[in-house]
Amino acid sequence: MKQALKKIVEINDNKLSKYFSLFIQCLIFLSIITFSIETLPNLKPQTEVILESIELFCVIIFTLEYVARIYVADSKPRFIFSFFGLIDLVAILPFYLSFGVDLRSLRALRFLRMFRILKLVRYNRALNQFTRAISSAKEQIFIFIFITLILIYFSAIGIYYFENEAQPEHFSSIFDSLWWSIITLTTVGYGDVYPITVGGKIFTFCILMIGLGIVAIPTGIISSALTKSVDKKEDKKND
């Protein structure tokens, strides 16, 4: 029985596994849709009952799936504390923690239901391939994030010294300058805070050029990792 259940709940090439995967994906989307509908104002009581029933059904299925995965796991502690194990737990935990409790603070737990969409990574082959690509390029991504944080802090220091005297209300400290640094390096730029000194404008131009690179570099890293992942998959098929 354990082996038969394992062939269904884990990704395999048999039909039952594929149907189970499709069923769970549909439930995830249904759960996300009902969660979004619940935020609409002035819902009818009948609609609320229907939404609560759908949520209850989804939670029951997700709970059974979680228990089944623990049951068939070769190493139960390893699965429970794995990425997918924690995601499966977070997907159902808010329901049980807030069940029968009317505390306003616990209502925020409902927003954790959005993490259910991460469960799709397990069932979607394309998302799974993207996850493997991210994993293979994690060292480069980590280095990039580290360098980006350094550049953000460096740009905050630079704009502070250029603009502090001219705009003390906007650049009163390096901590205040960090907001400008973040939105400038990410090329968002709200336009609410901008340099007015010549030095500040030149410095901002340089930062904007760096910001364009910051947007492009991770795209190149992930694209390269995806290409390698696809090539490896094709090589395995050919073998």
C-alpha cells in the first residue's frame, strides 16, 4: 500500500500520478481564486458560505496530501523540514491556527494561504526546471546580491554628501538616503526625491548606469542557467 501510494503522490510517469498532480494544481488555483474573492466588500452570506466550504474542502485535501507524503517519505524528518515539506505545512497551518478563534490578530494568518501557490513548483515541470536553474546558479546570484547591497549603501553615502546641505529634509542622514538609493538603482525612480546639485546629478547619472546593469545581470545569469538545464535534459533524453 505504501509503495502504491508513493507512486501516486510523488511525481511519476504513470497516469494516476499525473491525474493527482493536475487535481492538486486545480485545487491550488481554486484556493487562490477564492482567497481573492473573499477580499471583495459586501459579499452575500450565501457566497461566504460557498467560499468557506471550498476552503474547507481544499484544506482537507491538502492535509491528506501532506500526511500521505510524510507516510511514504523514506526519511520523514528530512521531508518535514525540506523546502516542499515546509511549504505544504504553511499551506494548511493558517486554517488550523485560526479555526474557532475570533482574535483579530490571527486573521492575518489567512494571508499565508498565498504561499500555496509555491506548491505549484512541485507539480509543474517548467517551474521545477526553473527552480533547478536557480539552484545551479545560487552562488552567482548570492554574489550579485551581496555586490548590489554594497552598491546601494555606497550610493546612499555618495548622495548624502552631495545633497545633504542642499536638501536636508530629504537627505538628512544616510538612512534616509537609502530609500533614494534603492529606487534609483532599481531604475524605478518615483521622482519625489531627486538631486539638485551639479555633483549630485553627475553622481546620479553614474548610479543610473549601474542600475541598468543591476537589472540586466540577474536576467543573464538565470537565462544561462536555464539554457544549461535544458541542454542537460535533452542530453539525458538522447542517452
